[in-house]
Amino acid sequence: MAIFNLNINGKKHQVDVDPTTPILWVLRDELDLMGTKYGCGIAQCGACTIHLDGNAVRSCQLPVSAVEDKAITTIEGLSENGDHPVQKAWLEVDVAQCGYCQAGQIMSAVALLKRNPNPSDKEIEAAMNGNICRCGTYVRIKKAIKMAAANS
């Protein structure tokens, strides 16, 4: 066990965990931030996507020891009221069905729009590749990203 000082959603947190513990489990089990989901456990599905210094990363395979001095943003940290432009577009387009993958999808979309505020269809597809939606809402996801880009 070791003590880690973390910056999550703009707040300081101190946790005492094994250094190899994936940040996903620190978020969920130690800090009760349940928005980031566990999907495949091998960083392939995207359900566990968070931002690390503004970049979309998979949290299920990222050890807490690798993130101590970086800014972490979870879905809970995007906005207090769910009014981030991407979240609003998600609701407007009615993207979610089961909703399980949506936090990871949204976090990937936000990172994309931060890098590229007006992405083409191909750029959206490339950036979102690897974020798996069991319900197949990919067309609505793309539509929501384009809407968020237009409204930002």
C-alpha cells in the first residue's frame, strides 16, 4: 500500500492503495465516483474512458502510480449540471439506449472536440473507434458530436 495524492475533477484526494491498482477502481471503490464504468477490463471497449491531462485514456489498465501528478477528469467532472455541450447534444439526439458505454463515449467525444472543434465524419469515426456500444447507437453518437461541434 502507498499514499497517492490525486487531482480529480479539480479536487484533491488522498488514497492509500496498492500502486498497481487501476485508477478505475480507485475512482469507483475508494472515491465513490461511479460514472466511469468497467467494461472489458483490457482497455479495448472504452467504457472506462477518463481524461488524463485532457487526453482520453482507458482507466481499467492504468495504474494509480502513473497518474499521481496529472489532472484527472471523469464524467462527473465535465459539468455540475450535465450541461456540457456534448452532454446536451447527447440528450437532444437521444443517443443512449442502455447507457452503459455512454460516459466513455462522451469522454472520448469531448477530448476529440477539444483537439478538433470541427471534425469531419472520418475524423469522428477515427477518434471514436474502439468505443464499443452494445446497442449500436453509432449513427446517433456521430450526430450528437456534430451537433455539439456546431453549438460550441
